[in-house]
Amino acid sequence: MNLLEIPTEQFPLNHARYNHIMDELHLAARGFEQLQQQGWPNGKELDSKLMQIRADLQSVWELVQETERQLATSVASKR
């Protein structure tokens, strides 16, 4: 099986899924920040934790992309 030929919709974290999750985390973080302003306890802390999760997901995405580049280079060098 050529790992570079996995259909996009079957890949565990494709670009569309990544963008969707990033957007949802950002919306949730901003929502808690706004709730803090209305008196919700710990809203700023929840905002901060969600933004850290978002940063961690970005690191995961960068590793996925780097792995794809390495696989592509490996396949190309075998030809």
C-alpha cells in the first residue's frame, strides 16, 4: 500500500478536518473569554487552555506535513 495514496477523506487528520477543529477551538476559547467578562468564573483560564490545545494541534499538523514530505522524498528516491 502506498501511504501517499490514502484518499483524503480517509486520512485521520486531513486539511479540512484540521481547519474545522482549529476554528471550533478558537470559537470556544473566545466564547469563554467573553463569558469571563460577563462574570463566568475561570473563563480566561479556559480560553488560555483551549488556545494551548490549538497550539498543540498546530504542532501535530506540522508533524503530519513533515511526515508526508519525508514519505514523498523516500518514494521519489526509490524510483
